[in-house]
Amino acid sequence: MAQVCARCHTEFRGAYAFGLYWCKVDRFFVCRRCWEESCGEGHGSGAKSLSFRGISALGILAIITVLAAPWAGMIAYDYSVLREWTAAPIVPIADLRVGQTAKVAGVIVSNSSIVFGGREVDTDGGWVWSWYATGSFSVTDGSGTVFATMERWWEVAPGLHLAPNAVRTSGTVYMSGDRVYMMANVASRADGTLVLVVRILSPSPANPEPDPILLAFIALLVGPLIPLWLWAGVWWHGRAALHRRAVTGIPPVRILEGAYRNPNLSWRPNRKSISVGQRKYVAIGLVAIFAALVYLTTFLLNLHERSDEVASVLVISFGGLMLVVLPTLWVLYGGGLPSAVAFSERGFHLWYDNPYERQLNDDFIPWAQIAKIEFVDAGRYEKYWYLERTTGEGEDLEKLSAENLRALTAEWKRRTEAPPQGGPAASDS
């Protein structure tokens, strides 16, 4: 994706295209440098005349959509599976083929009287009946017999017999001789015999049935998002049209990739480590992402839920989304750091390896323009080093390593407290 600044006409690509500002006064997109210089940081109104492209309302809407999509997807999948179960025709065992999903009806055949049951579990809401995680038996329908396994069941309806181990609940079991209905995936063993991987087991062809409340949940999750995204589309289309009108006919200026830093300066590497305050936010962000992935993997990838068919896709999609969102947020809120700095008799030099950062940031600050360098303590979460220019503009020095920050402060104080006496000032070669 590419977007052109309406002031300097520089073309920004990738995540930097999302870093342009919407100027509410001029009504077009501008880069950060043009916002600060050409727009005068808001035409006298400051941040009131500023709007991030794609942030605020759109960002919040995107986050809500990302959070709602997994639940809406799983509920919709559950509903469609149960509808398919109630409407599917019964397939004779003799007609089963490997790879198909079929609804089978037959009589349980086993040497054990109880072929599938469960146990009572004490929960916060009281005692409940919990089906066992696995089980196996054979089923015959007159056309043939097939082995069935319960290793990946989704839904088990109450059986016809009260469980002998059900004391506090009305738990039931399935016994040999029971007529059952199953929805199962047809697989095969190494010797070629068919195996039914049962997903739904019930003594009735219509139970369980899709609950209409599932549709209500889907409507609740998705319904409000549709008009909001329609509004977002109209909102974005309006801004895009105004911006196109401002840049139509103006050739974009592409940023040069092959620039190099001045070899006559003694460059110091700027190996910046994040501050203690920033470490907190990074740690919180990483823990949140890790917790979200653990949650999605643990609770959604459940072998005995219908949603396990789509949960793996949701987990992968969430991880992929983070790979896109995190770099974009870094560009919008973190920005690039100078890779090297240098001092000369004229002033302070900064070098950015990224060509977009070289375009957006000042690469030189004259000593004569530095009014003060101080540590700002504006509260628990606002502590940083700050450079104020004689013009009143400010520069956040958190982008410098501790070593380079000390060196800059020392160089500036040396020139401020002991200015050179007589003779022409030394100049850069």
C-alpha cells in the first residue's frame, strides 16, 4: 500500500502509509514532518486539528471485530453442524467411503454391557455429568458392521439407561443393543477396514437440534458491526476522495534508498535499549499476546467441541494478525531509532538507516538552537529526557542510548559553559 503526503508529495509505502496524519483544517493527509513544519502543528489549534489515519474509531472497530470474529465464527459453525446433523440422510454402512462425513443409524454390538458412559464432576455450579473422553464399540445396520471410536466426539445426547455410578446427577450410559444415530468421519485402519470417528452420538435422529439462541448470539456479535463498518467505509471514502483531489496531477516523490552518511564525521553507534518504563509496556504486551495464544489453544482447541474444526484456523489467524499489527503500531507510536550519532563544531548529527525515518526526522540540530537539555518528570509514567530548541520546538531524547545521551549533554554543556574565545570557529570538512 502507498500513500502520498499532500504537502511534500513524498510517497510512503507499507506500514508508513498508515502513519500519515489527517489535517482537519486542510482536509488531506500529511506526513509527520509536514504536520510539524508546514501545518504549524495544527494551524494554531494543536492536536485538535490532528487525526491519525486508520486510528481512533477505525482502530477500535478493528479490535472489536478481531475479538468478536472467533466467537461469531465458532457459534456459526456450531449452528451449521447441528443443522446438517438434523437434515442429513442416513447412509447404510455398506455404502460408507473413506473421507466422507456420514450420518449412520444402527444397533450397538459389544461384549460389554455398558459401551460408553461418564462420571460425576463437582463444579462451582454443582455436580454435573461428564462423558468420558474416549470409548469404542461396533455398530450394525443389517447391511454391514463397522467399528466406531469416541476419541473425537463433539456432542453426546443423553442415553436410554440411567448410569449405575450416577448418584448426584441423572447421568446416563449407552449399552449394547441400543439403537443409536451417529454423525461420523469415515476413516480406515492399516488393513483397510473402515472406522467411524464419531462426532455426534444420540438415541434420536433429531437430538441434539440447533438452538435458535445461537442465531441470536450471532446477530448480537455481528449485527452491530455491519452498520459500523458501512459507516467506516463511507468515512474513509470521503477522506480518500478529498485527499485524491489534493494530490491529483502531482507526481509523487519517491524516497531515495541509496543515501549514505557523511564519512568525515566520527559516528558513534546508537545501541538503544528500551527504558524501564517502556520495558513494562513491552512486557505487558508480550504477556497479553502469549496469554491470548494460550487461551485460544487451550480452550478453543478442544477435542470434544465442534469448534475445534475452526479453532486452529483462528489461532493461526490471530498469530498472523499480530505479525501485521505490531510493526504497524511500532511505526505509528514507536518510530525508528537513529542507528548512529555524531558531534561536530556545528551541531549534533543523527543517522537513520531507514529512508522513511530520514525523511520524517531531523538529522541535524545546531548547537546554537539548543536552549536546554533536561530530565522531565511529569508523573509516574512520564519521565524522559527532553531537548528544547530556541525556537520553542522540542525533541524527545529517549531515542538515544544512555552513553550517547551523556555525551550529547556533556558536549552541549561544554559549549554553553565555556564558549571558545577568539579565532574562527572550526568547520566540518
